[in-house]
Amino acid sequence: KIPFISSKIAISKDYFKINKNEKWITNIYSRNITHLIRSKHDGIISTSKSINYDNALLNCRIEGLNKYKPDLFIIDLNLKLKKNLLLNKFLKKRKTYLVTYKTNIKKAQIFKRKGYKIIFINSLVGKDDFNLLFKKIYQMGYSRILVEAGLTFLNSFLKYRLINDLYIFKTNYNLKKNGKNNATLKYLKSNFFKLIQIKLNNDKLYKREF
């Protein structure tokens, strides 16, 4: 058995994922809903590439909710996670796992001494490999996982049909030349997303169940 897996992503009206000029694409209302979505999961999965790029905490930052949750899983197959990240300040209070190859046992000790927990795997190239990882995560006590990463990683989950539902926050403006993507958006351009009736000022939130 594997956890129930959700994912979320933010895009502009013209389907760009990255704003070259600003950190955020969506507004503060959407970001608050993002924290609420995180609070309903016991683990978040991301990649070292995404965290290095954003210096992201990927925690729940709503007053009254625990900022040391959910626990965090970082796919870092070649141990390229930067040394001076914001999340390092939370390692003593928040469970943070690095998922890496077994061949990195010696190098992984450096991260372990910092406070990271290490999960060793043999491979992560196909659906069977992802299922083995998620079975291990489920056996560790995690039943609801939220994927927050770039399009390349998300596309793998969609390709292998590992996603149970997907949230899309969409702005009402076009980024044009200031926009950038790092993978195909063909799944996000389909017409199978349901609009969630929630006030987000000029943003909109869609959801698709698989």
C-alpha cells in the first residue's frame, strides 16, 4: 500500500510556471490556501533542485498551525542540496528526510550530522521504483503526501499515474516574456479541471482527481 498523493502547482494565465522577475506567481490569498492544503498532509515531497532554487521551507505558516509540519522528504539522488538553506534552522524540530542513492552512504553522513534523516534507494527511474519508495514511506507512518516540485518531477508522477488529485492555482495575468517553464504542461492544459468556488481575489483554484 502507498500513501494518498496530492500535488499543487501555480501557473500564470499563459501557463508559465516561473516568473523571472518575482518569486511569486500567485497572490497572498492563494499562498494562504497553500498553507492550509499543507496542513492536511503529514508529509511533503520535493526535490533538491526546487529547494535550492527557491530556498523554500515548504512548511505550514498559518497562525495557530505548527510551522514544523508537515515532515519533509527531499529527493536528492546526487546530494546536491545547498549548505546554507533556511530549512537547516528547523532540522532539530522538524523531521526532514533526504532520499538518495545507496552509493552515497559516505557522503550522506555529512547531512546526517546536520540533522537530516537519510533514506537510501537503489534507483528512481520508473514506476516500480517510485512505488517501492512510497511503500517505504507508508510503512513509516505517512498516509497523505503532498508533492511540491517542478514540472519535470510532477510530469513523472502524472506519467506513472501516482497522483490522486492535483491543485492548480492560476493567476489572471500573462507573464509573456517574463515567464519560463522547465517541462511540458500538456496535462495542465486539459479541460478536466474543476473550478473550486473560493475567493482568491483575482486568482483561481482548480482541482482534478485522477
